Amino acid sequence: MSEVHGEGRPENGTLYVVATPIGNLEDITLRALKVLAEADIVAAEDTRNTAILLARHAISKRPVALHEHNEAAMAGKLVHWLREGRSVALVSDAGTPGLSDPGARVVASVRQAGLRVVPIPGPNAAVSAFCASGIPDGRFLYYGYLPARSAARRAAIAGLAALDCALVFYEAPHRILEAVDDLAGTLAEGRTIVIARELTKVYESIERMPLREASEWLRADSNRQRGEFVLIVSGASKQARTKGNEWERILDLLLSELPLAQAVRLTCAATGAKRKAVYERALAAVATANKKE
Ligand code: SAM
């Protein structure tokens, strides 16, 4: 087998990381179809889902399961198959494997074994949302899912607050309200959010608004809380970054002299920073200091 990068069949002993549709089944490249049709093995996160995609494109092949719970064990198997000279196509349930999806561990094992990994680019929810968001300057940080628990989520957001690039998050419908509430409550005024829902599907919507208005917008219609979401928040302005650095610096100074509650109260009073964010950072700083001791 030859010509991996051209028109030919998949090469022996090669792992292909294949992007698949995030909704619309027609969003698949010619090269992806060729690799899926001709690879010796298709390893899929959800075999039933992938079987539907394959059937839609007249590919009669039974995928093997490779998901979050068996990825470590399957990594060894895949390396074995590749060493035997077979070609393997790896797909996730939707989009690009390894991005908030299984795949990264397998790829690491295969590369560590000195075997070849070839990406077959295609759909990805973050990039699809970003390219239609109208957020200028083209730079973003891909975060994926925020933590499920509120305190951890707010701490994670506070840690991103000073970045001047856009922030891209994935979110599930049952947590969309909490996540947007915490983004609005933790980040400085003046940010913009783009809520991209059900991309490439029948009810696709991409709405852009001030972050502080997003919770109300979502609550105004329960349909707006349904489906799959990408959230994009514009980066921190120069002014907010300076302000953020200032309160963080003051908090660190006060924490070295005062109890936590007092340090938080004084930081908020002195800088106007949000209590929640200051409190989260203070807790994190104290935890780090305790670990060092
Ligand atoms: N690997 C995928 C990718 O490349 O985008 C992401 C998989 S992750 C398990 C699934 C999450 O991606 C969803 O919860 C949602 O946040 C986002 N997502 C996937 N498909 C989407 C779509 N059609 N519209 C909006 N968000 C989507």
C-alpha cells in the first residue's frame, strides 16, 4: 500500500486519525471516506453511530469499540495490530478525535512505539463555531469542557480571566445556564459571547451578545438551552488585564500578612474586583502555599 498523502490506499502499519461530521453527515472529506473504506480496522468511540455514518456512505465494515473506558487497553491492541502491518482508522463520535474525545492516549502510545500517525482533517465544533463567530483577530484558546462543579468552574474561569485571546468552551445543555452565569460573574465587564448551538444541524444558531446579557437571553426561551453548545468569549481588554493583574498583586500582598477573609475584603474594597473571583483565587493561593509547606 502506498501514497498516504495522495489518492492511494491506507499504508500498512499506520494509524489514521479521521475527523467525522459533527451533525450533518455530508460533512466528511473524500479522503476520510477513502481511508474509512480501505483501512483494515476502524476503531470507533460509538460503534453504532459510526456504523450509521459508514452505511450512509456505502461502506460495509464493522467498527471495533475504542472509548473512554477501554482506551488504555485498546492502545496496546492497536499498537499490536499496527506492528502486524495493519492500517487502522480512528474515529470519535463526532468531529476530531482527541479533542474532548478519546484518541489522545492511543495516539501517544502509537507514536511512542515509533509507528506512524497520519491526521485526516475535517470537522471540529470549536473551529466551526469560531470561524463563524465574528470575533476578530483570529486567536483563541481551546478549553473544552469547564469543570462540572461550580467552585472549580469559577476557579478555572478566573485563571483564564487575564488572557487577551478569545476563549472557546464546550458545554452540555444541562449545564449551559450555570456555565454562562459563572462566565458572566467571573469575567470583567465588556466581554462579548457567541453562543453557537447545533452547528450543521437543522436548528443551528449562532448568536452574539454582551456576556452580561447572555443568561437572560438563554432564560427567555427554553429552546435556546437545548442541543450541543460551543461558547466563545472575547478576550480580556488591555484595561481589564491591567485591572486583573492589579487585584491579583494586591491580594497576594495582603494574603502574606492577613487572614484570607480580611485579605479578600480589602482587595475587593481597594480595587473593585468581584468578590467571587478574588475569593477563588485566594483559596487557590492558600492551597498552593499549604502544599509547599
Ligand atoms: N471531538 C469533537 C470536536 O472535534 O469538536 C468534540 C466532542 S465533545 C465530546 C462534544 C461537544 O462538542 C459537545 O458537548 C458540544 O459542546 C460540542 N459540539 C459537538 N458537536 C456540536 C455541534 N454540532 N454544535 C455545537 N457544539 C457541538
